[in-house]
Amino acid sequence: MHSIQQKLHIGSDGLLQIHLPEARDTDIYVVIVYSVSLPKPVEALPLAQFYGCIQDETFTRHPQSEQSERELFE
């Protein structure tokens, strides 16, 4: 059994072409597992860019309770 992993392009006709040079004039079993490529992730913007972005005067941050003491890792 052989395994190949490649990034391939599927044309507008929906056909995927895979070249197997070691398999000629024979029957084979094929299992296809595919994942659609996701768009590139958006780069993180600096937090300072968002300072003062809320223009609503009624927006308030409610009081926060003190964080409890945590056990230290060794």
C-alpha cells in the first residue's frame, strides 16, 4: 500500500487529476480524504488600534472581583 499527500487544484469541471507513475495497466483501490483549503488567517492587529473605539457614553465596565490565588506550577 502506498500513500501520497499533495496539494492539488480541482478545475472548474470538478475533475481531480492524480498522476501515479508506479501504477500502470492495473486495477487499484483508492480512498480519498479531502479538505478544502481555508483562506489565509487574518493577521492580528495591535490592541492599541482599538483604544477608544467605543463611542457610546452609556457603555461602562462593571466592577470586577479580585482574582483568587492560584496554585503555582513546579
